[in-house]
Amino acid sequence: MKGFIPLLLIVFFVAYTDLLRAQAVQYGDSVEVSLLTCEPGDAVYARFGHSALRIRDAGGRDMSYNYGIFDFRTTNFYWKFLRGQTDYLLGVYPTEYFLAEYRERGSVVWEQVLNLTAPEKQKLIDLLNENYRPENRMYRYNFVFDNCATRPKVMVQDALDGRLSYESAYAADTYRQLINDYISNDAWLYLGINLVFGASADQTVGKGGASFLPELLRNDMQRASIVGGAGDSHPRPFVKSTQMAVGPFATVVETTPWWMHPLFISVVVFFAGLALTLQRHKNSRTSKLFDSVLYGLTALGGVIIFLLSFFSEHPLVDANWNLLWLNPLNLLPAILIWQRKARKFLLYYHSANVLMQLAAGVVMVLQVQQFPVAVFPLVLLLLLRTSRRIKRLFTQLLERSTNGWKWKK
């Protein structure tokens, strides 16, 4: 039964879309407009919650406008998702189906009835009907700047006879801080997201910038007023009333066990590398294997970050200083460490690489970009092992002469 409601919703949505494809949704008298806010769920895609618009009339028509519809069956969906080229679309269907999904999931849904005038409601309906036309309903999804929460806000703002005014409680927070609040209990998800985020994630969101997170949008809208509207001599509260549409539910927050936490594991790996560095036989096969795996894993992480930073449309992933230590080119020493003839090249490579690792340390100290604490032992380990490799190669390949150092024959 767990997956029945979402499956039913998809089937219904496809059928309902075909039915409404050539016609706009019409409403009778006494229209009421609400902002629905769904609290976060356990799945990764549900971690940040969801928003939708609800429109109902006295005649019983009750529809939800959901900008969060996507189809896994789309050609090359996962490749497009990695590149930030996922297209979402507006779905319109009875609110009972929308609420049923979150009721089954165990997520609370809040409803804020908006304090709109009759002309504003009609304009919003017209805008939504236009947006629901087959040629308009699809849009390029952007997690921060164009998503299921920002779209309803923009549609309502465009329908107002006046402007929305509010003091956001989150204007001084950074994108990284706001997002981390939703993932801090999952240490591995926290690590992954903070590794792919670049320096732009540490910018403050400013006024209205927190609206991409549904719960924060709800909180800001609760304090908002409509000003400058015709016939409004005073600011008009944006929200008329608030109630819980689904819930409440008992919540259990699961956290990552300490022995599976990335910080604990990185500390263990650091001390393992330190032990290898201090052992008597410093060029053992075990030591080489350790470094080969270490460089290989950092190269893999670097390739992912490099592709996201330079070849994707995802927000907040550019200017990523993690590339200083998660170097994609570390694949070279991971392989060439086993090749005796490559020692001279590796000496040059490690000499350049250790400078990049030192630069990563400087960036961390100066807080040019925020780094997860779990990576600190790994950066220190890389610096330690790379310095040890340089010293070893230097003594193997160079000798002192009367004119200084020269290559051994």
C-alpha cells in the first residue's frame, strides 16, 4: 500500500491532463486561494518539503496546482538530472489526491488562506490557466531559483494589485546554511552536498532569497502584507488564516551512527596513513597501495565536482575550491605510482600538487568557502602523504654535487 497512492496519482494525473488539455479550469463563486506547504519527508527528493497552490469554490471544485511533477521515464532522465537539465511541469488535479499522497507519507501539510481580492483571485486563475496550456506547462527546474516553491510565489505576486512587502527572517543567512538545516541529521548527504557546493553557496540569500525552501516561504508569507493596492489605505495582511490540512504525525529523526559518521571514518583513515608514514619500511607495497587508493578516490571525487562545476546548470556549484585537494588529475599518481619509469614525472606532479593542497588549507583558514569538517583530516593526510612521496622521490632521483643538486644517472 506504501506506493499505491503515488502510483494512483500518476495514473490520475495523466488521465486528467488529457481531459483538460484543451480547456482551462473554471471556477464558480466564492473562490478561495491557499498556499499549501508540505513538511519534509525521508526521501532525498522530499528532504526540503513542497509547495502548491489550492483553489476551490463554493460549488465544490477544489484543485491543486503542483509545479513539482517530473517523470523518471523521460529519455536520459538521470543524465539530464546530473547536468541540471531536468524539466518539470505544472500538474493540476483535485486537492484530495494531492493531500492523500502526503497523508500516506506521514508529512504534515499546512494551508494558508490568502487574503486576495476578487479581481486578484481571477487574475491568478487566468495566469494559472495560461501557464497550464500544453505549450507552457513545462519549465527548466532549478533547485534554488525556479522550483515548486518559487513558482507559486511568483504567480501570486503577478496577480496582486499592489506589491508584497515583508521582512525576511533569513536574509542574512547563506544558501549553504539554510540547506544544511534540512540535511544535518544525514551525515553522508550533508558531506556530499557540501562538497559539490562552491563558494557561491556561501553568499547571503538576501530579501526573498529563502523562498526556494517551502517552509521558509510559508514563514515569510505569514508575516507579509500587500501594500499599494487600489482601495488599500493600509497594508493588507497577505495571509487570512492558517490551518493544518494534513496531520499531525509523530516524527522520528534518525541520525547517522557515530561509527558510520564521515568524520569518524576520515579520522581513522588519517591515523592509518600516519602509521604508514611513520613505519620503518616506508616504500612497502602496502604504502603504495594505500596511496594509490587515496589518490584514486580523490580523483573520482574531483571528476564529479569538475563536471558539476563546469558542465552543469545546477546552481551554487561553481567556483568550487574543493578542486584544490579533490584533484581530478590524481588519477595519474594513482596509476603511475606502480611504474618505476614515471618517478621523474611524479616528482614534478607531486611538487605542484602539494602546493594546491597547501592552498586548500589557506582557503579553509580564510573561510573563502565553507568546508565540511570531515574533510580536514583527509586534506591533512593528503598533504602528509604527498610530502612523504616528494621526499622519497627526491632522494631516489637527485644527488648533491659541487654545483648543487643534479639528476642521478
